Amino acid sequence: MDERAALALLERELGPAGDDAAVVDGLVLTTDMLHETTDFPDGTTRYTAGWRAVGASLSDVAAMGAEATAAVAVYADTAFDAEELLAFVRGARDICERVGAAYVGGDLDEHREFTVVTTALGRTDDPVPRSGARPGDVLCVTGTLGRSAAALELFDRGALERANELFRFEPRVEAGLALAPHATAMMDSSDGLARSLHQLAEASDCGFAVDPSRVPIDETVRELADDETALELATTFGEDFELVCTLPPGSLEAAREGADVPLSVVGEVVEEGVTMDGEPLADEGYTHG
């Protein structure tokens, strides 16, 4: 059973709790687990690991259109090194401060490999679901796509400083708050644009038509790959933690004015099917495990 099948099984057993995060009486709650072998390439600093791990959970808060309030982390490793532990905590604290949240601690444990479990909290009285997209809405993404794919290539090449910089993304909390009054559906792109669209299509019972020429590909990806490969990485690799949302066309200008990052229109909501340049866009993207 893969991750998505396991999640579907648990939803049948427990019932739906939310989309990117659970929402209970205005409290937004989400948790994530990252492992050294699957999530932190050789050369990832502990500062970057703290930033990225906590940032992943804060991105889920952003995708609900919520204000981020706090985060905690479980830090597990084969042994505790003072310098590495402090670097991790400083990275976690710094990314929290960037989005107006507080890093308030966590837990320590021994484990066979470096592993992090993070939990983030937020607040909203009007969360943005995945289920509200309607034909005629425009499809938008924040920022640029492909940063993590470029970072992995740079880690492989030994360009560690630049790779770590790319790995330290900023969760789009402020953008999520600005988009919330306008967006009909929203989620983050941690699994990649293509997979996110299939998830939104399923939740909203609609389809999407994507214009590949409008996909905002990160400039570092273009430096490292040809145009065809760059587009593939930007749409299917994932782990970019940008926001993918749908908006009524009349709300686009107001949404752009409020967002703190560029907001690109990459397509539109249609009745059915997920296509790019008229061809079916496969449900491909990042899978845990």
C-alpha cells in the first residue's frame, strides 16, 4: 500500500479532518515526519534541516489560509552533537520568526538515523478547502517551481552552499492569508504541481487546463536543465511548497495586490480532465516512503 492508499484507508476509518491541515474550532494543526535517507541529501546542514522541516509544516498552515502561531519538533539521531542540535533549533526558530510564529520546543530521542517530526499550529475562522474550485476560475501558483529539484542536483555536484540556500524555502503564510478571502480552493505544492492538480480535481469534481508557457520555472532549474526537462521538474518533482489556488477571474487583481510574492496564472478550471497544452497531464509527483 502506497502513501495515498494508506491516507484513503485512514480517512475511511477516521473521517475527514481537513485538507493540508486539520481544523478544529478555528485551530489549524498539522504534523510531518522527515528522514535523513529520504529527505535530507548529503551536505544538508542541520540549520537547513531545522528550517526545512518546520517550514514544511508551516506550509500546510499557509495552504489553509491561516495565520501561523507556533511550531514544535522532535529531533532524533544516533547521538546528540551540541553544535548540530543548536544549529537545527536555530534554523527552526528562524523560519518561525520569518512567518510570525514562535518555535516553542519539542522532544529529543535516539534513533537509527536522523529523523525529525514537526507540528505547526495556526488559526483561522474561514479555512480555504480543496473542494471549492469551479469551471471558469483561473488557476494560479505563487513564486517559482523547481527549487528543490535544482537543489538536489547541486547537492550531487558538491555545490553545498547554494544547494542549502535553495532548500531553505519560505512558507507562503502571508500569501495564504492574502489569498484566503478570494481563493475558491487552495493547497501547497509539496507533491508537485501535477499531483496537486489531480488532488484538487478529485476534491472539487472538476478539471484543469494548464498552459506550459506560463508555468513559473525557477531560474536555477533553467541553468541546470534544458527546457523540456526544466518543465518536467517544475511540474512533477515537488517539494517546492508553493501555493496552488483557484480564483474567480474578477478577484485576480485584488489577490495579486495582497500577496507578498508573484502570483502566476498557469491555466484555468474546466469541467473535467487534467491537461497541459491539450494533452493529459499524468498524476506524477513526490511520494513519501
